[in-house]
Amino acid sequence: MKPVKSVLIMIAMRAEAREFIQALGLKQEENAFDEKLPMMAYSGKVEDLSVVVVLNGIDKRFDVDNVATQPAVLATYVGIQKFNPDLIINAGTAGGFKKADHEIGDAVVSCDTLKFHDRRIPLKGFDVYGIGSYPCIDMPDLTKELSLKQGIISTGNSLDCTPTDLEMIEKNGAEIKEMEAAGIAWVAWTLEKPFMAVKTISDFIDSHEPSEEQFIKNLAKATKNLSDTLVKIVHYLNWQGKQG
Amino acid sequence: MKPVKSVLIMIAMRAEAREFIQALGLKQEENAFDEKLPMMAYSGKVEDLSVVVVLNGIDKRFDVDNVATQPAVLATYVGIQKFNPDLIINAGTAGGFKKADHEIGDAVVSCDTLKFHDRRIPLKGFDVYGIGSYPCIDMPDLTKELSLKQGIISTGNSLDCTPTDLEMIEKNGAEIKEMEAAGIAWVAWTLEKPFMAVKTISDFIDSHEPSEEQFIKNLAKATKNLSDTLVKIVHYLNWQGKQG
């Protein structure tokens, strides 16, 4: 992996990105993309490091963020086309597990590979394709230096979790459940860009309380910790880049 | 809707596309896309009508077609960027229902809107966003002239069908279940391109036999009828385009 001089941070929701954008003083880039596309870009510098945040944008009919993998895939593609980054980070909030000793707000970095838990295709070859298993980079110095947990991330297009989803997440050996990472990792892998994900825990899968109720209650804490963690990561990347 | 002089036909699998490509004598366009992308394009003419088929391409690790919505979204985007068609058709095989009087091989054209059954997001606004409900064009003359059935199509990323999937498909009022259409319809809607889908039935959802076993058994019949139907549709579009 070549030295990181530019990083593209993919975030699905405005609420997940706001604090980080403010913390770094990133400015919105007007006309970054085809005007019909909903994606939004914010850019700036951390000393020598170029930082761009791309958001999936808003569904104008319902005034909500374009969550789930389909917009994330397209946002990542146009983000790479426009900014040609050295590294792609997918950042966001996610579901964790009490049994994995997660706490609300914990930051977890991707390890092993990025997997899907909602692409069940029981035909030879398609079964493993469906799960995906797209690579992510291993940055042991970063995770050690910043005291970040690591875990396998599993992606599906729903916020809730059916028994089938849970079974697949367990088969995937995953302890983080979220809604975009494997789609983004697929685009990064296709275009041969290094990829990592960092997620902060907003809800527990193994809780009697529905994910959506936990998510609303814990979003502020999870996004605060997401911003703090991302700030540390970009400063680390800048420091590392300067070492050559 | 302006007269259709060019049509982009999005097909996920090589096996679904082969007969149609041969029937029209379409030729592969080398270097249609960024060389890192797996998508493939085949183009030709039906008299005055330009016809392009874009396939999602192959996962080089597992040698299988890139099915499901994530590659379909990206393929549609790059297909529109490259060919700027007047109309996008998503064609493929799909699951139908015995109780809807479907028969294996039946061709069904999209009506109403394109919906997802595996984006369950129980938060205000996100719930309806998740289902999607992206528009498709209504071509009553075409469906009548070619004696095609119409039905609501519901999209998910799995070939199998869990009880939760079935419940969502029923809530969507859908009688066709497949794996790409709503993702493609989202891109078409975003880029303001008219969209329709045509699917031929390869398996029954309301059968005791697993979808994958039916799919393998019926694929030849379903793809033959898909090709025959697409040939009729492109000839109809060419005839209609000449009427001005």
C-alpha cells in the first residue's frame, strides 16, 4: 500500500457526518457530481493529508438520507472517479453485541473481510459470491496506537434483524451489523483501492429493545465518538504519511 | 416521454442474455467501461433503434455473474453514462406465484412502482424510503399488442425467500420476486430516465420445491421466453419510434 496522501470517507447519513465535518472545518464542494445525483462532498486538509467526506445524499421524496448499500455503491464509485483517493474509509454507526463486550459508543475497525448477511444465494459459487468477503486493509499500528477494537463487519439492507439475518451474521463470524460497508468494500476492491471501515456502536443486536429505539436514543453518543475517532485516524494517517 | 431511439437493456446473468444477444446479432463493445469494471456491453441496431445490452459481469474469484442489486446499480450508472439511452429495460428471470396464475416461462412487465422487500428500516420516513417505490413507465399499447401480463415487482438480494421476505412481498402487493429491478429503477429515477422491467418466471415462490432447484430446472425455458419477448419488445419500440 502506497503512502496515504488523500482519504475518501464514505458516510451514509448527515447526522453521522456533521460533527466530523465541523471538527475538521471541511467545506462543501459545489458541483462535485452530476447535478442529478444526490451525493454531497465536503473537503479540506489536515496538514499534508487531503480529506474528503462523501455523503449518500437525500431522497427528495421523503427527506431522509439514502441509507443502505445501493446508494453507498454509487456514491463510492462517483467519489473515487472524482477524487481518486489513496484510501477509502467507510464510517458510520452500527449494531454491536453485548456478548462481544461492546459498549454503546465503542469504535470498531474492520478486520478479516467485509461480508453480506442478506445475499443468500444457495447455488454453487453464488453462495460464496453472495457473502462477498471483500478485503480490508490491516493497520495494526493504527489500531494499537489509537486503542481501537477490531471486529468482522457484516452488512445487510435492513435496520432490524430477523432470525435468518442473525444466523448469517453468526456464520460470518461477525460482531458488527450495519447497512453499507460490504457494498462500499465491493466497489473499492473492484477499483483496486485500499479500504477500511470504522463503526461506532449505536445499538445492541442481542437486546430486547428494538434496534430503532436504541438507535435514536444512542445516536448522539455514537456520532460524537465516531467524529472523535475519525479525527484521530486522519491525524494518524497524516503523521504516517509524513514518515514516507 | 420522448420517442425511443435507443434502449439500454440491463441483464444480470450471461445465461439470461445469451439467446437475446444471438437473436439480434449484437456485438460486444470492447473497452466500453473502465477496464477495472466487470460490466460488459453488447450493441447493435434493429432498423432505426439502437439496442445495447449491459451485463453486470463476472466475479473473477468465483467465476459467477455479479447478481443482486449492488452490481446492478453500478452497471446501470455506467451504462447510462456511456450510452445515454432513451429507455432502460431491466430483463431477467424471476420468481412468480402459482396463486397469481403464473406459469413457468410467462413474461410479466412491471406496473405501478418498483419496490424492495429486504430494506426494512422502521424509522419515520426511512420506512417508505426503504421500500423504494421507484416509478416505471406504463406502456398499455405495448403490453396489449404483445399480450404481456403486468405485475408489481419486488426486489431483494437473496434467491431464497424467508417468511419475513414473503410478508414484505405481500405488503408490497407484488407477484414477482427478483434480485435487481428496484436497484436499477432507483438509478433510472435518479438520472431521470424512463424505466420498465420484463421478467420471465423461472420458479414459484409458493411451491414446496426450493427456488434454486426450480431455477436450475426451468432456466432454459425462462431465458428462451425472455429472449423471444425482448425481440418482440425491441421490434415494437422500433415500429413505435418510426410513427414519431
